[in-house]
Amino acid sequence: MIELYRSPWRSQFQRALDSVRDELIMATPFIKKSEAEYVCNHLLSVESGKEPHIRVITDLRAESVLAGSLDMDALRIFQNLLRSSEVITLPHLHAKVYVFDTSLAVVGSANLTSAGLDSNYEYGVGIQDPVLVKHIKADMDAYARVGNVLFREQIEELSQVAEEIVAEYRKVHKSAAASAKRRFDEKLRSANVRFAEALVGARSAHALFSEAILYVLSHGPLPTRHLHPHVQRLLPDLCDDSVELIIHGEKFGKAWKHHVRNAQQSLKKNGLIRFDGHDWIVSRNS
């Protein structure tokens, strides 16, 4: 069954929240504090007393924080109010997907903001076919593996980083001094590195790029000359050829292709991918 979700769709969203028993997945790049509170309070008010597991996939980056599109407090709310929650950062996420257990998936244009739920002209499709919902959930799980789960301590640290760059940004707008602009640029560069570190998490470069290769090849075979650009587009902040980027003692940035080549050979050795002389292909047993 297909249902159309026209603006405003808060009432439909709330009915879907009422139906959740085991798991809620929300993939959205922009999240506001008010809507995080709304979701959490609604889930906590369910009479069964059983909290579902909630997975939030978003794109934690300085630009979104500075634009006010992503509230760090929203991520803290998910972590602090719910006993079973995951917050995952995924670079360049643009999808807006909400999966309610295995019974409903909503794919549309709306972020988890009051504008997205109430005032913007949004449009979405609610899918209740169990097979399609299962496929959508599997795709969100695959997205999540490319990203990284943020623990409470990391979110607290990154919230402090966000507050610092916002404060410096405001100073730049109040002052014409070149020194203020330099301080802001330095804070922004430092913040970008911290957000990149959050994406890597505790994973080694080898583990991260192995996961990226498997994700890219899950969509079909590719020769090396096409595989590498796909990985770079998937993880642009870590595969910037113009910078020297060191995270947890490992080189990213200009060194990313070296890691990808090593990951290819390791995955091949372990039987997870194979090379047919032209293309790299995911092995059937992987």
C-alpha cells in the first residue's frame, strides 16, 4: 500500500510514531532541538512502557551548524533522554527517510524540523509493503555502516567545538578586523578536522575504506578507475587530494588512494571481492 504525505504532515508523522514498538530509523541531515524533544517525549509517553530502539543518521558538519540547520542539542537529547539510541554521522547525507519498525517507511523531502513537519511545501510517499520496507531498512543499515556511531562523550565534545565556531562566526560579523576573520578561519579548519575525526571514530583507515569499497561495489561491478572516484565521492572530507590530514596517527587526505588500494587487496585475499580482469565484484558469499 502507498500513501501520499503532503504538507503539513505532522499529524501523519505522529500517527506513525504511535505505531512504533521496536525500532525507529530517521535519516535526515537537518534536525532541530524542538523536534528531537517532540520525538523523544512522544516515544516516552507510549503506554506500553517499552522504549523502541532509535537510530538517527545525519550529516554532522560545520556548515550545517553555522547555518543553524543542525542543532547539536538535538543530538544530545536523543542520547540523554532515550535508553537505546544511536546517532550516526554520514558525510553528504541528503536523503530524508523515516522507517517505523518493519511496517512503514516514509521517503520524502522533509527534514526533522518544524519547517519540515509544518510549514515548508514538502512531499513524501509512505510505503507499507513489507518487502519494500525491508529493502529500505537494509539500505539505511548500509548507509549507517559507512558512517560512524557517535558516543555521548563525542557528542558533548563536538557540541563544544560547535559553540566555539558559532561564537567566532558572530565576532566576524561584528568586526571588520582581519584578525577576527583569521581567528574564525583557524577555528573552522580545526572544527572540520574534529568532525572528520568523528566520522572515522575508532575505525582504522583500512576498516573504513574496506567498508566504503563494499558499499560502492554493492551497487554493481566497477573497474579501479571508476571505483576510486566513487569512494572519494562517498567520503569527500577524508579523500581531499589538496590536504595533509592525519587522524589518530593515520594519514588521510592525499594518502587516501593508498589505503583504498590496500583495502582492495585485503578484501580480495579474504574472498569478499574479486577481480575478473576488468572489474571489481562483490563475491556472492560475502
